[in-house]
Amino acid sequence: SQLVARLLAPQPTWRVLDACAAPGGKSTLLASSMGDTGLVMALDPRLGGARRIAREAARLGTAAVRIIIGDARRPPIAAPVDAILVDAPCTGLGTLRRHPELRWRRGPQDSARLAELQRQILEGVAPLVRPGGVLAYAVCTLSRMENEAVVEAFLAREPRFELEPAAAFVPAALVDRSGYLRTLPHRHGLDGFFAARLRAHG
């Protein structure tokens, strides 16, 4: 969570959208990194998810978080935003050390199904990013189909965005040769995690 907030690097007074927000840890962390100023819009499609975000924000006394119920593929937001975090639903295969039961719950078809959902979410929120704004995409899986393949396909469809190397925002040891944030359990002692920082042309 902390790495994603650092990768997005929101500034005080920014309008930020957390597009897949429940249970709210990243929304509150983003608000905290902005000094609890500006606005963090925490979007989730489920009422239960919205309640979890509300509890987390209340527990931490976070004032900058506003909860919105809606689908990130068709976000109910009109005004442009400075930054968007898409911590997308994924197979979670990077968390196998903590959740070994995933070996029996995931099949080959799951990566393809979730990659399509990830694509739809990115396409849904991309028009909201203002010129010069930032879009961060993150998943906790080692599946290339859900990692760089999703980002590369998005960049091919959305030429106004470009990849910004993550090393300017997070420890260089966690950044691969392509500029993606990538953690590996056997190398870094962390869950398997992937994230990309994308900048909208001004």
C-alpha cells in the first residue's frame, strides 16, 4: 500500500480517484500523504465495500475521503481529476505465501477473465485524467497477462498516456528494466506485486 501511494505521489490539494477502493486502506493512505487536504474519491461498486471504507476513514479520522458507490468501468464522475489509482481486481497469485489456498481456487481462465476486467476499468477511468495527470495501475499477481500485457495494450489504445519509470518514486531495487514496480517473494521477501505509473500528455 505504501509503495502504491509513493508511486502515485499525490500532491496536497489534488483531486484523486481511488477506483477500486474497498476496504479503504489505500484511500486513507493517499489522503494522509496529501496532508488530509484536497479530495480522495473512494469508488466501490458495493454498499458493503462503501461501508468498510467509511469505517476505515472514521477509525483514522480522515477528512479528505469521499465515498462514491459506482462501477469503475463507468465511473459516475464528470470533472477531471489530477490522479487515479487502479488497484485492480486480480488473481492474487502474488500472495500465495500467505494464501496457499489460491492454488486450488484459480484456473488458467481466471487470468484472461480478470485481464479483460482490468482493461475495461482502465478504459473507463482514463478519460477522467486531466492533461499532465497521473494514472497508476497495480495488481498483486505475477501473471504477465494481468501485468505488463494489460499496460502495453492500454498504451497502444491510449496514445495520450506514456509510462513513467517508477524508480523516480520508489526504491530502484524494486523497479525492473522496463520501469515497472515489481516485487518478487523469493527476491524481496514481499508479496508478488506489479504497478505502473502512467502520465497523461499535457
